Amino acid sequence: MTCPPTCARVRERVVASDARGLADLVIALSDAERAEAARHLPDLRDELRAVGVARYGEVLRIAGAGVLSGPAATAAWLTRREFADQWPRLGEVTRVLAARPAPWQADVVARLARKIRTPEDRDVPLALAALRATGAPPPEHDPLVTAWLRTGPADDDPLLGPLLPRIFEAEGVGRELREERLTPAPTPLLSLIGRLLAAGRVSRAELLDGCLRRFLRGGDGVSLRFFVRLHELLDPTPEEAAARARDYLRLLPVAPGAVAELALAQLRGVGPFEPAETAEAAGALTFRAEAKLALGGLRLVERETDGVAGHPHAAELAAALATAFGHTSYEVQGRAARIALKRAAALAPAGHVLAEAVPLLPEALGVRVADRFGGEVAQQEQQERPEAFTPPPLPAPAPPEPFPEPTLDVWETVYTWVDGERWLAAFVRRAAADREGLRRTLAEQFGGVHPQAHSQEAWVDVSDWIAALAAEVTGPAEPAAASAGPEQTGGGAEWVGGGPEWAGGGLEQAIGGLLEAAWNEAARLFGFQPQSGPAAGRAAGQAFGWADGPASGWAAGRAAGPAGVARPSLPPPDRVAPLHLFLLRRLDEIYRALRAGTLPPVLLATPTLTTGHLAPDVLVERLAECAAAGVEPLPADLAQALLRLPRGHHPEAAGGAARIGTPAAATAARWLADGGLRDPETHVRWSYLDGATERLFDEHEPAEPPYQLRLQPELRAEPTGLEALDELLGPRARWSWFQSRGVLHWWPSLLPSHREVVAADYLPDLTHPGVPVRWVRDLADADGPAGEAMALVLAFQVARADPEAAALLVRMAARGDLPAEDVGAQVALLLRRRPDYQERQIVGVLADAARQGAYEAVWRLLTRLLPALLPAPGERSRVAHVEAVTLAADVAAWAGARGPIPEVSAYAAAGGRSRFSRACVRLRDQLGHG
């Protein structure tokens, strides 16, 4: 096809890699010229595939930014993986974007920003550069904020104004900034904020209010650490603190220790408060386990009752003292007793509250308080009483939600598993019932640009496969001769289709010359027969795994060679995880059936619940629909549907499937009647690097904590007779986990009735970079036994004190699924093998879970973990040891536990008056001397 003049000028500059000249050209184009160039842009990209599209990534981005009209199509073009450069130069791309109309700019850059999922995403530099160049308002998208922070913003960054205020709202910011410090010198972001404050470029009031909003939202100490340090940098004046006193008061009961201490320090210089507010704050503080905070609450009681007789809020203040009577700190107990005696006149109206709490005090203190207020003094051996707290019952498990309806309108988020399944289901249904309507819808969504895949040998990204499905429906028909050759399957690329519209000319000759040089260099090295002209091009193409083309010269050979349209191909099994490959096989068969015209009217495996489960009766209905259409379901789709069935036998559905009479229905009938997949056996192998040698822990325990842990899953499963399932459940070998990270969030939905298999395949990612808690939450909501692998996945969340770790334990305990003892054993292993984990944070997670109702499960967990939380031989007890034993004693009392723990009994028998010794005595006595 003849190349129009505008296309020829664009092509000339692209081939020459003239970034500045191309940018000047496309900026000056008229609307009609842009439209003309846009129509031919995909063909130019296809033409460049033979020499490597990535080499032209910068100029192709510039061309797309300058000529494409649809914002969605432009954003998709700019973020194509095949254009990705290792060190992308984005100046000319953003200059072109900035020259387009302002509303169009805003739409494009918002789409670019929303494509960011993590700070490591390859699209981050482009999105940030586009935002800076255009001045468009950034969308409210949390990953954008964390990605921006990761880049280290400078004083003159135009994004400071819109994005700095969002650090207080965006999820993940606290963990991204957890290493920021003020001493010995401020680290980059705190230093930057200090300079902005000094220059009057940011508002102290807005920053203070932002910190308080973030504190009030809650979170663990790690996620709030940066905001504590920012608050310290701001150093509020007494007037600023007084204006926010009510918010500081609200932080006292539940905020992490560092935040509560910060709030208390601000309140010391503020006042006087209303007596009711003081009483509330005192009660909140004396309830806390931290002695420093409890003592702060007692100071409030002492100050409030000074010189008062018959205080109007005596009941609340006495309740605060009574709580302190039962504190684990002897210092707190003693101070509370002294205040009760010293302020007896003020507390007289509520003397009965103190009398009832006297048994919580050690005997010597209890005698003195009882002499004044009455009450029963505890005997020496009963001094250490459990905390006066009644844990709530476990919350009822929330039922899974129905799966959303299929739709094509989610194509921008199609990489997420829910929207991916919805899109696939709608695509297959529309392809069978209304192919022309489907083509119009997809053409409108993709803006006329066919997002056909890049020229890599194997495709691992779900969105690439979905883009290929869309391109197959919306793209131009292929000449019959072009598809006459056989297509390859497996790991190699398939090359189909006629030459691009811009074939011929200098680029074609350059491609031929490059391939001729490549072949003859290989001939020189390996003793091949040298070739020249088109024969060299064909020989090189065959050597590189490309399909053989016609013999009528280089241009004809290229028509079926690498400059044609790349068809999807599966990666080899050693490059991706088995679950990843299983997902890709399903996409591959949909694509092939679409091309062959054999798509069924409906996909079997689309879930009916958001857990990924599929209702048996719905599966039978879909099998019947396929039978009525005379089409067999796709094999991998059938295998996925069987894996998504609920556990157990389903005889009624089995009978319905058997009556359909097709091979697929017969397979489903057997599966439904027999109870489905037998639970595979899983095992975890721990290893570490010893220099360059990998060693197993169970063969050689290292003397020192290893530098790098590795976890290898082992899996054994009974054969099912279904090829796709037996491949999925085969022995685990090492694969390229990095290649699979983009689809890890799909995995729980692939095996919703066998979460242990998914947990096993998560193991290699646990140590680095980690498995996000939202994926673990999906496993908690799944079904099936939770064994060693699931316990280890949970243990990592507990050990790193993830803000949702306690909720995960409660969630699974409420369902009766929590492998508590195994989780305790795995946390103990992590403490030994990962010394960077903090015992106090772990105890905090368990205390939180117990207080939410999971106390019985937490006790079972502690029976395996507690020995690892005790002092090592010859080690002095620390606060972490006291808190661990105190929590164990509390939880044992709530659960009515019995049966000694030898390590605790030994410490109790050693005697002593330290807090640790007394806590051990209390726990030993609670469990019985056995």
C-alpha cells in the first residue's frame, strides 16, 4: 500500500530515530494529518519488529503522543511494554503531550498515572514526567503517591503542590517512608519539608492537621513512624496544640505507643480541660500496657483531684485508678495506690470502685488501700491477677459476595483477576452472539489502535493476551495466502499475516542487510555456508525460530516473517510458576478457538462468588448450553471450572451433568460425584546462601543468621487424568518468580477450594519482595485445609506486624480454619532465622487478635511460639519477654487453658521479684503446676 505524504514524513524521522525532528513535525500537524498518520501507525510499528521495536521505543512513543486522537488509545500506546527502554528519554514525548489540547492532556496523563500499581512499575517515569510537563491535576490514586515519593522529589518539583498533601491519605505511604529520620541529620523528605516550611511554601497548620488525620485513621507503629517524626519536626506551639487538644485526647486509648506518647506530651502543656475530658483521658491511659503512658494517666488523675473534695467525676477517675491497680507494672500499681490514698477526699464518692479493685494489687499495697476504702486483699500467691477484660466473641464470618456481571467496560483494569474474568466472559459471549457488535465496542475502547503484542518469544502478561483477543476482532482481515503456512505452538513465536502498509524502501533494505550480516557472522563462527541477499534473510529467520516464508525475495519472505503480526505463544514451564502457566493456557486456548471459529457460547469457569468459587448447578447449565450449540467446551476452561467447584460431593449436579451426554459433561459428572480433587500434599524446604552455595536448613543449620533465606515448595498430588490439571499439580521446580509476579493476585481464585497449593506457590515470594496482605486475605477467605505453607504465609504477616495481620487471624479463627499451632511454630522459626523481626511487634499483633475474640486460637499459637519469646540462657529479661508472658497469662485465663509449659515453669521456680518473674509465676499458676 502506498504511504501517504504525512505518513512518509513521520516514517522517515522514526527510521532515523530523530526524536527532536519527529516531535517538531507531529506538533505542527493539522487534525486531518494526525488522523492520516494515526491510521498507519500500527503498520509502522509492525514494520520495525524485524529489527527490534524497543530500539525505536522513544520515537514510536513520540509519534503516538502526537497523532493518536483517543486518550485511552494514546495511554495504551505510550505504555506498551515493547517500547520500554532501560533508560527512557522522555523529554520529547512529554513536550509533544504538552502541546496537545488541555482537556486531552488531562485525560491521557490521568490514565497514565492510574496504570501505576507499585513504585517499581516501568510506567512510573513516564507518568510522572507527563504530569510535570503538562501541569494536569494528578488523579487520586494511592500508588501514584508512593511512586512519586520513591523518586525523591526535589524543591522545584511541580508535583509537590498537588501530591504532598496526599501523603496523609494514600495507603502505603507510611511504609514507603518508614526509614525517614530526623537524627543525626534529617533524611531527604523530612529535610525537604523543613526547607519548604522555612520558605513559607507549605502550611504548618495543614501539615499538623494532616498528621493528626493520619494518626486518627489508625495503623501500626511502622506505618505511622514517619508521621511521628514529621510531627516532631513541626514541634507544635502551645497554641497550636491547644487548638487540636480534642484530637490528641482521641489518640490516647488506641494509638500505637509512639503516637500516644506524642499526644500525651502535647497535652501536658495545654489546659485546663473539662473534668470529664480529663477523666476520659486518664482512663484511656491507665488501660494501656505501656508503663510510661499509664503513669501519664495517673498524673492527670493526680492533677485533676488536687485540692478537691468530692470530685463531680470521682467515679471515672476512680475507675482509672482501679484499672491501674491491675497493671503489669509494679511501679504503676504503686503510684496508683499512693494517689488513691493521697486524694481520698476527692475520690470518696466512688470509694466502692477502689474497694472492688483492691484484690488486683500486691498484698502490701492492697492492705494500705483496703484500710482506707475497704475491699478484700489478695493473698501473696494470688497477686498477679488476669486483666479485668472480657474478650468479645468471634465475629460471624461474612458470606462471600456474588460475582459481578460480565462486562467489556473494565478493559482498563483487565489485569485484575475479577475484571479480567468479567471481560473474558463477556468477550466470549459476545463473540458467539454478536461478533459485529463486539468489534464496534472494542474498536471504540481501543481507539482504533490494535494493541497487538510485542516481539518477545513468549507472553507472560495477561493484559497482552487480552489485547491480542481485542486486536483479532478489530483488526483487518488477513490475506488467505498469508495464513496458509502451519502455525507453531509452544515456546516459539508464530508469525502470520501480510506485510505492513509501509513495506519497502530503505527500512526494508536495512532489515535485509542486518539479517544478512547476522547470518554471515554466524557462518564465520560456526562453519555454516555463507549466504547473500534474501536467502541470508530467510536463513537467519529460520535460525531465530521464525516461520519460513515464500522464496520470492526478501520482501515476500518478510510477509510471513518477523515483520508480520506476532501471535501469542506460551512461555516454557521453567520460566513461570505452574499456576501462572495454567492461567495462560486458558487464555491461549480462547485465542486459538477465536481464530479457528470454535469458541463455545459461554465460558464454563467464570466464578459465581468473589472467592472464585463456581456453583455446581451453574456449571451444569453452562455445559448444557454448550451441548445445545453443538460445541465442546475448551479443555483448560473445563479444568478451571472443576477446580472452582465447592469442596465435597454434589450428587444432584452430577446427575444433571450425566444427562447432558457430552464428553465434557461426563467428565464433570464424575468430578461432582467423586468429590473433586484430592488434597495434594505440600511441604516447605528452607534454604540459605552460604557464600555462593545454597544449603538446606534441615541438613546444615547455620551458626549465624543467614544473609538470604529461600523457601522452596514441594507438592505431591494424585493424577487426575486431565492434562491441564496434572501439569498444574506436578512437582515444583525452580521457575522465574519475577516473571509471575504480575499475576500472583489471580492465584487464590484459580484454586479457591485448595488454598494450601496457592500458599505453597507463594513461598518463593515471601522473603523478597513479599506477598501483599490483600492476597493473603483472599487465601483466608478460600477453602480447604491450611497446612504448613499457609501457616508460613500467615506467620510472615504476623512477624512483620502487618496492620492487617491481627484481622487475618481473627478472620480465619472465626471460620475455624486457622492452623494456630503451625503459625506459632513458623513465627518461632522466623524469629530464629530472620533477626530483623521484633518480638514486641509480634506480641502486639497477637494481643490485638485476642482482644478481637480470637483468644483461644492465640493461646494455641502461643503454646508453640512462647518458648521462642523467652530469654535465651544467660540473657537478661527484657520488656518484650515480660509483655509476651503477660499476654500469655491473660489469654490463658480468657481461654481457661491448663497444662504447664516447662520453660515458663522453670523461670517461675527460679523466683525473684522482677516483672518477668512475677509474670511467669502468674502464668504457671494459671496453667496448673502439672
